[in-house]
Amino acid sequence: MIYGQGSYRYELAENWGEIPAEWQVGPVAGINTDRDDNVYVLTRTDPPVIVMDRDGKILDHWGGDFFDRPHGVYLTEDGRIYCADDNAHCVYGFDAAHRLFLTLGTRGVPSDTGCVNKKWQTILRGAGPFNYPTNVALSKDGDIYVSDGYGNARVHCFDPEGRLKFSWGEPGTEPGHFNLPHSLRFDAEGILYVCDRQNHRVQLFEKDGRFLDQWTNLIRPADICFAPDGTAFVAECKRCSDFAYGVSRVSVLDRSGHVLARIGGECDYDEHSESHHTAHGIAIDSEGCLYVGEVGKNFPAGYTGLQKLCPVK
């Protein structure tokens, strides 16, 4: 089946990824690619970190019992790996040999936002790091930015050594405020894009937190990635978090936030297809292939929430 429209048409790579059945990999919370097009998959099962090449061959796996609940992953050019662990209220930095070199936050200790039972609707105020952080990204100068989302309403900036520099955000709908900042990424120009999920928008900021713009033609955006030409690909959870009813999509937008195509969703949803359910993470490789991680309540047993979509030539 072909998904998308115009210049953005994709075909699902059926059964991509040589993941052993005994691993019972289910929800895929985070996903990213490195400069060699290796795919880093952050799961909520064991092993939590799986590395594959572009053909789906397993190269490595690690993490063991380290994580409470992995949520987002970011890779640097020199091989460092940053992971957000939302239930632990921490962000971790690992070197290329998978050795822990940095911990941001205090494991098991949330900041005081007034949040009750991880429900973003109950947040009373923005606070310090962290209360269920969601994802991490690095600026060109090495500063570490964290979206602090399920129990907080802020973005935090740390220096490369992990010292907090500044934060911004309060619960709300005004520019610079958030209702569940779910992921964030810098584009090649150094603009920071924050997926403000429950406000159904992506907000754009300078690296100092100054608001620039917002894209509001989205439904529960969960993650974002960029092609080399600056085209943005946004994974949208859409209706709900239940896997069976969470038909979602990927939206393709230009630098100005204009929609170029929609991949998935009601326009071309096939009830027999195993793609586009509760899209949670997204990444792109040098060939323009998209990798989508899926999560959701009532996740079906035996289903791996990892999809690869290849451009139709």
C-alpha cells in the first residue's frame, strides 16, 4: 500500500527489522538515526536499546534493567546517546561504549509542579527539572535541552557539563507556555521546535527560549525530525492513546509550516495495515526513509511498534 501524496509517497517495508521473537519487543517510545544510518530504537521492553542497520539487521542491544520507562532518545555526531527516562524523572548521557557519563535529575524524585498521577491537566505551575521528562536535544554549541512534559510544562537548558542554565514555560496555551511538551529538535539553522502535544501545535524558539512562531495545523504532535533540506516530518498521535483506536499520521511541512503531505490517517487508512497506530517517535535516514515508533494503551501482544516507510521512486 502507498501512503502520502505528491512528492511524498511512501511504501511500508513489510516486517522490517530482524528482531528475535523471544525479545517480545512491543511499544517503541523513541527512535533516532546516526550518521551511518544505523537506527537506535528505544523500547519499553527488554532490551530497552536496540541498534540496527538500515536493512534491519541487529548490530547491538543494551540497557538491561537500567531504565524505569524509556521515552526519548537523541544521538550526537561523536556517538553519545542521551535518553529521557520519564518515570525515573531523569535524563541520561551515555558514551559510544554505552557507559553512563551524565545524569540530569534525581532518580525517583519529581519536581513540585502540583501534578497528580502524571496527568498534565493537574499541573499548577512550571517547576525545575524534572517531572516526567519526555525527550532531549542538543544545540550546536553542546547545550542540552529537555522537554519536561507529562508532569511539568517547561523546557530546560543545561550546559554540556549538566549545569542548569535556564528554563521556560508554564501550563497554558499562550505562546511560550505548554500543555505537555512531548519532544523537541533543532533544525540546521539552530531553531528549536517543541512538540506541544495537548495544545495541538509545534512551537518555534530561538535557543535562548525566545518565541518565534507556532504551527497549529496538527493533532497531538508527538515528535519531529528534519530532512537535509529543512522539510519537517511530524508524528501525530491524533485521536487518542488507545492503540486500537489511535489511527495517526505523519505530516510533512515546509520551513514555513505549510503542509506538503499527510502520510496515514483517515485519508488512506487500511484497517488491516499495521502502520500508523499512535505514532510516538520519528526519525529519517540519508535515503529519506522514515522510521516510526508506536506506543499506546492496550498494545497488542506479539506486535512490534516499529515501522519503516521508504520513498516511492
